[in-house]
Amino acid sequence: MTAELDSSLAIEPKAAPQVTSDVAEEHVDNKEIALEGKDAAQVETGSVEEGPKKAYSKLSVWLMILFSGLAIGSDGYNASVIGNLELLFAILYPDALTSSIYQRLSNAFLIGMILGMLAFGIVVDQLGRKTGAVYTTIILVLGIALSAGAAGTTGTGMFWMLIIARGISGVGAGGEYPVSGAGALEATDEDNSYRKRRGFMFALLGDLSASLGYVWGGLVPLLLLLIVGQKQEKYELVWRLSFALGAVPPIVIFWFRLRMAVATRYRESAMRKQRTPYLLALKRYWRPLIGVASCWFLYNWISIPFGIFSSTIITRAGVSDSLVKNLGWGTVINCFYIPGPFIGGYLSDKIGRRQTMAVGFGSQAILGFILGGAIFPIEKIFPLFVVLYGIFLTLGEVGPGSTVVLLASECFPTSIRGQTVGIIAACSKAGAAIGTQVFTAILNSFDEEHAAKGNQTAFLIGSAFAALGALIAYFVIPDVSTRLEDDDAAWKAYLAENGWDANWGDTETKDPQGIIMNRQVN
């Protein structure tokens, strides 16, 4: 980025607000800061006296959001594409694709994601946001390359290589959550104008991008099948290209990540390469940790398993004999996720994060109970069933889908943000796995003659969990300051009061040449 470009995007410097305090003094990057009030909790709405601080250009902040969104979207694509490609595997390798292999293919990516979320949460806090971003991209691309090139002397051998490759991809994909969540949040704290729109920005980053990734996960195999004329001898080319194309977004953003600059918050409030006060963190932040983790768990419990209903819609349409139409209907269903982030992002900035989550969960529960109670007449009117089911999916994105990544990032201080995002995100994947198993067992317990009864049971149980999510979101998750510096100051004061010594800030990581800090933080 040239100096001329940065200058053209500069905003007139404003003096940083100053307050005084008689509580505690701490050192951040060899500078003293004063904390307002006598209680650490009182600092949450206060400010910090540090003198003028510099921030990065408007373009840099938006690029951080854009590329973080591309990374999350790439993860959505790589997570969803396997479900569509398994339709091809069943035709190409019917003997090798046993039920156990099928389950391992589905679970490998999920297990890898959980490991990546936990591991890279530690990496981004202890070694830096940039280090985590670079290595998670490398691991993801490596796993995708191995998936696209999977081979073996037998079909079973090829599937085992694919299972391992999918696990590697999952580690890289899971690492994106603490990397993108923490990095993008801190980028939006560089100026108050970004804070005011953070809810909408994060809805696009964490929800819309993932939803688009799921749409492309069905659309790409569909388009490739049409390109090759739906010829079965070309199916292997289709599945290999479908995997390979998932590497395009992470490769595109790799150069940008090599040139990432350190955000102001991490530069001043990191706890690099030192012990983390886990017990003190749990004592202070148990409420948002339990609240957000529970809501994300419930959200994935509902949203992921309800993908099962795509088969119901396909059956009702009478198109299950066509592979292309099956993929097409799956893509149409996933498109219902897209409106939610725009509505949820707007509400998040207007009425608050937890309030938006509660509204979305609650609305989804009400509609779900209606669908469950009247499933028999509704299923007889196919267009009505599709529309109501689509709105049910949209409401899930309006509430938890649009706000959960932001809450997982915003409720915690900079020094432990990566790890808390990783832990909460890992809980969400556990919800997806458990929910899928439970819902599948429910549906399988009813024969074809009573299939509608199974659908009704699933809707009612899913709606009950949505109602529980609304209650947790509203009564357990706290409201927090959108100014990250406030909670960082309170966290430092809390540790000092409890006798925990820390060296604050990142003085090791160097920003790339050409990145010009040209304005003060507002």
C-alpha cells in the first residue's frame, strides 16, 4: 500500500479522550495508563489515558473484513461440498463407500475443525494474529491439495487418504475462527465509525460469507456436472475439481495475510509467550463464556441437522431420480440462509447483540412450533412448506447466525480472545455433531408411512431448543462496551488486584514496509 493511497484515505486526527484515576497503574508497551474508578467493573465503560495513538487506513480495515469473510466462506464451502460429492462417490465407488467410510468422511473434517479451533486459539494469542493467519491458510491449502489428489490402489485406500486429507483441511478451516474472529474485531476497533457498524460488518463476515460458502458447495459440483454433460465417466474429474476449487479463496488472501499489520489492541494488550491466567479468566468471564457457548451449541444443534429436511423437499418434488436436480434443490434450500445476515446485522447495531439473538431464536421457535403442529396439512401444499421452511432457516441466521461470532469475540479481552473464540466455536461443532445424531435417530425411528410424524417431532424438538436459546441469549449473555480498550483496561486492573504480573503488548512483530500509520485512533 503506497503512502499516497494511505494519505488519500486519512481522517483528520482527533485527540484521544482522557480520564484520570487513583486506582492502579500498569505498563503497556513501556507506557503508563491510568484506570478510572476504584472497582475493576467500573472501568468497563471508562477510557484510558495513553496519548495519541495511530491506526491504519480505512482501506486496510475493510480489506481485513473482506479477506476474513473470504476465509470463513472458504471454510463453509469446504465443509459442505463433501455432502454433495458423496452422491458421486456412491455411483463411482459403491462397494468401497461403506457406511463406516461414509461416516468417517463426514466426521474427519468436523474433528479436524475442533482441533484447529482449540490449537489456533492458543497460537493467535501467544504468537500473534499474523502467525495464526499464515499457518492456518497453509494447512488448509495443503489439506485441500491432498483431498483433490487422493489416490490408492483400491477404492478403500483412496477413501482413507481422503479421510486423512479432510482431517488436515479441517484443522486449517477450524483455525480460521479464532484467527478471523479476533483479527477482524480488533481491526474494527481502530475508529468509532467502524464500531458503530461492527454488528453489520460481522454479520457479513461470519454469517453471510459462510452461507455463501454453503451455497457454492452445492453450486460448484452442479455447474461442473453440467459442463461435462452429466457423463458418468467424468464424475471423477468433477469431484477432484470441486475439492481443488476450494483452495482458490485461501490462496488469494495469502499475500494479504503475509502483509498483515498488528492491530492497536493487540499491539498494546497482548500477553505473548507467557502463562495465561485461566482460573482468573473463568472467574471473571464465566457468564459470557457459558452463555455464548450454549447459544452457539444450540444454534448448530438446530441449523446443521435441519439440512436433513432437504431430502424431504426433494422427495416431495418427485425429482430424486436426477442427480442434477438433487443438487439444484439443495442449492435452493441453502439460498434461504442469505437474507438473514442483512437483517440480523442491521438489528445488531440498532438494538444490541444479545437482543437480536433472542429475537431471532424466539421467532424461529414460534414458527417451528407452528410448522410442527400443522405439519400434516402444510406438507400437502408443497410450495407453502418450502417457503415456511425457508423462513425458518432465515430466522436462525437473523438471530444467532448473525451475532454469535461477534459475541464470542467482543465479550472477552484481547489477551485471551483467540482462545475463548476457539473454545466457544469448538462447542458449536459438538452441538452440530450431537444434534445430527439425535435428529437422525428421531427420523429413522419412523417408517415411510409415518415419515411426517418424524418430521413433526424433529420440528418440535428443534423449536424447543430455539426457545431455550432465546432465554439464554437474553438473560445470561451480558451487554459489553463496544470499545475494546475498556474491557482490556478492566482486565488488566483485575489481574493486578489479584497479584498476577504480566508483560503487556507485542513489541516483537514488525509491520511490513509500506504500511503507513497515518491517523490517530478516535
